[in-house]
Amino acid sequence: MIKVFYGKKGTGKTKQMLETANAIVRESNGAVVYIDDSNELMMKLSHRIRFINILDYPVYGSDAFLGFICGVASQNYDIETIFIDGLTYIVHQDAESLKKFFDGIAKISAEHSADFYISINGDEETMPEFIRQYT
């Protein structure tokens, strides 16, 4: 399952992500991972959530980030849910260029039973169709 929170800055996407992550980890028997590009939210997440600041790793672009996610998933078969907060900020690419990335995480989700929650900043009117199906 892939769920995308898409909207302009300040529309509550991160708040929804935090609330969802904390709710899921309370009910989950598996691991929950939260990926962001700063440590700002770390203290707002349950200590049971594995927080990753992507800036601690040399990941540049959506192809490298997909590889990073594959590495995270392959190291822990108990991962049930992965949160990615601010995808376009993390990969430094526009949403329109992320079709291959979404195809990759859809495959990971299907083959490894991992759920993805992703926030993306952007105007909902110009949201690519390949992303709209996940909102």
C-alpha cells in the first residue's frame, strides 16, 4: 500500500504523517521507519520508530534514494511501514520526474508487504496522475 499526502507547504501533511506513524507503531508488531531531511521531528515520534535523517548519507536523486530504501528494507525483514517526509526535498527533483521511483516502491510494497506513507509538497492541481492514484 502506498499513501501520498500531497499539498502546498503549511497544509498539515507532516502533522498527518506524525500522527499516522505514532498510531501505526502502537498497533504494529513489525518495524516502522521514518525518513526525513532534518532531525526536527525526531522527538515527536515514538521511540519505537526507527528515525533516519537522510542527510547523514550520501544519497543524491531518486534513483539513489530508491536504492537506499531497498537497502533499508533488505536489512530488516520485519519492516512493515516506511514514512518518507518531503520526498521532493529529499531527492531534489520535481514530482513529475518520480514515476520510476514510484514504480520501484510499488514493487517493494507488493513483494515485501511494506506500506509507504509519503508527503510531497506541490499544487494539487498539477499533481501527476501516477501520484494521484495514491492520494
